[in-house]
Amino acid sequence: MPSIQTLLENNRAWARSVNAEDPTFFERLSSQQSPGYLWIGCADSRVPSTQLTGLVPGEMFVHRNVANVVVHADLNCLSVIQYAVEVLKVEHIIVCGHYGCGGVEAALRDSQFGLIDNWLRHVQDVHNKHRTFIESAGDFPARLARLCELNVIEQVVNVAQTTIVRQAWERGQQLTVNGLIYGLDDGLLRDLQMRVNSAKSLTAQFKQAIDNLGKKK
Ligand code: CO
């Protein structure tokens, strides 16, 4: 593991190279940000949101937690969504899960790690809700993959049901909530076809996304 000193040196080299390419880059960014996207992803170190989407600083607002869970009582996540939607006026919220998620796996196995078990309880609720569908996926890796996918779809629903997003739609603000999932083993994002841009389309989009999962295998 590189030392903190190395990280500081890397940082100076990075800032120099950005400056060399675009001498006003930091100056422009320091006065304002206008990202078009809010990313809600897993805290996993292998899923670096801006890197894997080819974006640069200033283009994506980011919230990450274990297993990319959106809970209506989580003031941290709600504050991020509120600021992104009402102040920054992002046009897209992306909920991005990933295959092989340790948090989702712990929920599926009902493993015990301490305090975090309470957080992962939300993923266990997703498991319980879709238990038969998950079991029909096949062996353990297939069931885990399906729970990772379902967890994204359910968290998109949770985002869409926040007062923040509902009020944005009522105001006529253009805002789409999207569900994506990332493959650690190939670096690719998959579209879960869970795309909601109005309160009235939520139920139909949810059903369609679940149907697509069933057809996939
Ligand atoms: Co994860």
C-alpha cells in the first residue's frame, strides 16, 4: 500500500498534469459546480464513479454508502439528494449497484458483522420481498447477482418516492432516476432498464425492470 506521502506526491503530479492540459480548469471549478448527475453508489473501492464513466471533476455529484441503499430516514442521503435536485438541479440520478457486492452478499447469507447488520437489514428486506424470484435464479452466485440487481431497482423506487423527487416532478422539473449495475470483473456498466421520470410511470417501470431480469437468464 502506498504511503500518505506518496498520495500527496501523486496529487501534485495530477494537479500539474491537469493544469498543463487546461490552465483555467481549477480556477473555473473553484467558483462553481454544475454537475448534471447525482450518483448514488456502493462505497466499494472498486467502483470509482467518475473514473468508470469517463467524467472529470465537476460533472458528477456523488453519494456512496455500503450496498447503495436509499433509506427515507437517512438524513445524509436525503440531504445529498435535496441539494443535488433543488440547488444543483441535476437532470439524472443514477443508482448504481455492482455484482459481487459484499454488503449484498452479507445480507443474503445473513452474516453477522456488527452494527452494519442493521444497515444491511434494508437489503434483507429486498431479499424477503423477492425471495421466490431470487431462489429461482439458480445457484448462490446467480442468486447473489439477482439480489444485487433487485437492490438497485428497489433503491430507484426509494429515490423516486422521496418528497424531494416527487416535488421536483410536481414542479415540472426534468429529472430521471436511473438504475445501473457494474461488473467488477469486466469494468462494464449494465442498464437495468429501470428509468423513471415521473411519479405516474414508477409502477409500470418497476414491473418492466423486474420482468426484464426474469427474461435475462
Ligand atoms: Co458493494
